[in-house]
Amino acid sequence: MSALVTPEMIDLQPVPIPDVSKAEIVEAIAGAQGPLLNFVAVNAHTLYLAERDAEFAAILRESERFCDGFGVHLLALAQGLPRPQHRNTPTDFMWDVFAKLSSLGKTVYLLGDEPGVTEKFAALLEARFPGLVCGFHHGFFKPEDESALVAEINASHPHLLCVGMGQPRQEKWAHRLRNELQCPAAFHIGASMAFAVDARRRGPQWATDHGLEWLFRVLAEPRKMFTRYFVEIPWLVVRSLKWRVTPKGQT
């Protein structure tokens, strides 16, 4: 049964999203008991990938997903659905997760991002929450090293595995190994570690709060972000209008 149970389900296509609060997500992560639960932030880019990748869409439906980003609000409006009341970006509320786990004496293993970034983030976490980090590894490991990495994670006995390898790789990786990873929860945080140690630029808080973070992301990474915001979202809006007038199961 899902850890994020709510009657407020936004019946968004291609993946419905529970409308849950930050506090509910934090409690669900801290209270996870296993088998592995995957906590996934869903934004417009996630939905774009899911629409074009049936495997990824299926994984999302089996995950503990929640709304991340104003793009989801836009698509909900385009589909004639109520806007989610909550918007939860891992980069912002992961600190609440870490504080909660630290207060409970639980530990975290960090996996992802580039070599050097993970070490800096681990040091940052240890400075704020001594004893929280039980291990870390960058996300650019070779396939032949995967078994040893999983063994290392399991040997450290984390309550939470933070995975930052980008969508859909991070979700597919954890889902594929869900029966081998011996921890109750995986929290998929994308580039959050890089943002936290200033290895990547995100934009000021006021822009994030008012749905303008995309502008600063485009300015910082124009090649990568132009497609995400000026191709993917318009494509999804057009698809949303089609979903709105087409009976379910016929798209």
C-alpha cells in the first residue's frame, strides 16, 4: 500500500499525482519500514518523459510521487483539473527530511552527481547533522561496479538512500534493484546536491517561489534547459488539450 495516502488525487495524464504536503512526505520517508519505497518528485519534465516512455510511466505509478513545479499546475489547468495545493521541490525540503532522520538517529547514504560534488555535500550534511551520513558515492559508476556498490550500500544499513542521477535513470535504477537494496526508502533528488554546494546555479528564492526559476535555469544552462522549457512544456500543453476532450483509454 502507498505510504502517501490521500483522497486528494489529481487525475493528471499520463500519471496521476497525490496532492500531499511537505510534512506528509517527510513523515512518510521517516516512517518507511520496507520493502523499498521510492519517493519521486513529478514536474513537467517528468510527465514529458513518462508520456514517451511507458516503462518510466509504470515505475512512477508504483512510486510515492508528489507534485514539484509550477509546470504541473499549468498542465492541470490545461486538462481542466484542479491545481495541486502543494508544491514540493526536493532541493528545498530535503533539509526537513535530513533534520527529521537525524532527530530519530537514522542514517542516509548519498548516491549520485559528479565525483567531488557528492563528497562536498556529504561534508555539508555532516557539519549540520553529525552522524547522519553513513556513506556516499558519485553517480558515474561503471555497470561492472554496480554489485559492489549495492553491497556497500547494504553494509552501511541506511534508512534512506538519496539518489541524484537525473530522471529517468535514478528511478529506473532504484526500481530495478528494489529487491536487492536493503533500505526502507529511496529519495530521488536529481541535481539537489550540486545546487546545495553551488556546483550548479538555480536562481534566487524569490524566483523559485513565484514560478520564475525556469528563467534562471535557462540563463545558466541554455542548451540543456531551452528544450525542457520551450519544447517539452508546449508539447505537453497541446497533449493536455487532447487528453481533456478524449475519453480515457483512447489517447
